[in-house]
Amino acid sequence: MQNNNALEIVPNWNLQTTNLESEPVKPVIENLGGDWNPFMEVHKEPVYFNDGSQNPTVYGIRLGSQDKVLAGNVSADYLLVNNKDLVDICVNEVLNPSGISFEHHKRFFNNKGQFRDIYYADNAVEASVPEVGDVLRLVAEIQNSYNGSTRAGIRFYFERYICKNGMTSNVFGFGHTFKHSLGNIDWQNQILEATSLLRTESEYKIQQFAEACGKLQKSIGNTEIKQIRESYLPKLPTQQFGQLMDKYYEDGDFSAWGLMNAGTNVLWHANKLTNANFTNNTMVVDGLLQYGKDTYDGPVVDPNQTDMFQS
């Protein structure tokens, strides 16, 4: 298939009002998920039986003039949200009004229609991990899917600054995402709720995340690694766990913090990302933070358990 990256049009990284079709702005961000342009036209179209009658329950997702079926079929209730429209609104209506400067870092769009656009905040929102002093920064991720497998919206998590490891977390992360359902037809208005969350939750969440990471500053050996594997990372695929351990031994930081950093490094910096990289990253981060909490001798402050990811 022809590589469409050269034709890719990107939003204005200075977060000014942007026209994604007519105002291409450098730098062009490589798509780490494949060769398809995430801003191509996309359509939800009827599907017909062999006799020419329409299937009332199934629709197909097609990309532009290529007539390429993307990610198979979806239900009649599926709400199609265009990547371009979602990025435009999230950049100009959420990130820009926050007063925090964000730099576009990476983009992911695969042939299953799963999309992620990732931005790093400057040092306006950061925290230091107790004992080791590693600096953490805020990360913004605009996410979407054309097959309904990933909720659409914007979420915020964290980055270890020294090695640019993204650390995704369902426990400490926050933002606003919604299901691809016609019940969320007003998603443009809903997404603006993330603006106030970014202003009110970012400092609090990153400080709590840093405190949780501080509970991992303990040496671990084979007995602890066995416990972590069996009780805290049981669903991490064998290949990824093996890569995690290779990196752990290579880095030589034989602590629970070193184990988590080894895992996030392997999963975040893969040459070609998959959607599983992001899922497994969350598994490693939240699993090891739970281990740190369960085995910590001192007082632990729980994160605010309010569900920020709304339906």
C-alpha cells in the first residue's frame, strides 16, 4: 500500500486555531502504528445482502476513495468520530485553554482503526519521585477508534522525564472519554469537560502518582519477582514479560521502581507500536503500583477513586 505519511496534515503544535486540511505545519509526526494517514476521509456506510436489500443492523467503515474496509463492520448504533475533528477540538478547546504548553510527541494509527495522538507537557506540571528524585511530567493522549474497540476522547497520564517513558495508568490517570454510541452524539460539548479536569486535577494527580512511585523504592529479588509475576502481572504476555526482564537486568536497577521502568521503556519505545503496547503499559504501571502499596510499611495515601472516564 502506498505510504500516505508524506501527505499527512498535522495540527498547529503551538495550539493556535488550526485548519487541518489547508495549513500543514512542520514537524510531520511519523505514524508509529503503520502507513495509513489517520486524517483520511472515513465513512460509515450501509451493508447490503446478496439480494440487494440493506442489512439493518450492520454498517461498514470505509476509508476515502480507496474503498478499503477498515476494521470490518460496526453496529447501526456505532457513532463515527473523525480523527481530524477530535484532534482539532481537543487541541484547540482543551489543551490550549489550559494554559499549559504541550509538545506533540508521537502518533499511532493502525490498520484496525485505533488512533492515539500523544503530547508532552512542559515543566509547568511536574513532580519528583520520593527518594530517587526522578522528575515526572504530564502526558495528554487523544484517543479514538474506527472499530469501537477504544473509547474516544482525551486522557492524561505521566512520563518519566529522564528516559521519556510514558506511564499510562487507569488508577491515577484522568480525562474524559466516551463510548462510540449514538447516545453521545453531542460529544463535542462533552469533551469540553476535560478542560476543567486538566486545570483542577493535574497537580493533584501527578503528586499522588509520584508518591505511589515512591513506594517502589525497595530492593527485590527472585522471590519478589515471582510474586509480582503471579499476583500483579499475571496477564502480561510472556514475550513482553521476557523483554521486561531483559531490560531490568541490563539497567541494573534491582528495585521495584527499576522493574516498572524496564517495563514501560520496552513497551513505550518499540519501533512499531501496537495497541497492546498501551494496554500492557497500563497493566505494568498499575500492577506494580499496587504491589508497592501492598508491601509498603508506612502510611499510604489512596488516589481519588472518582471515575473521570465518563460514559
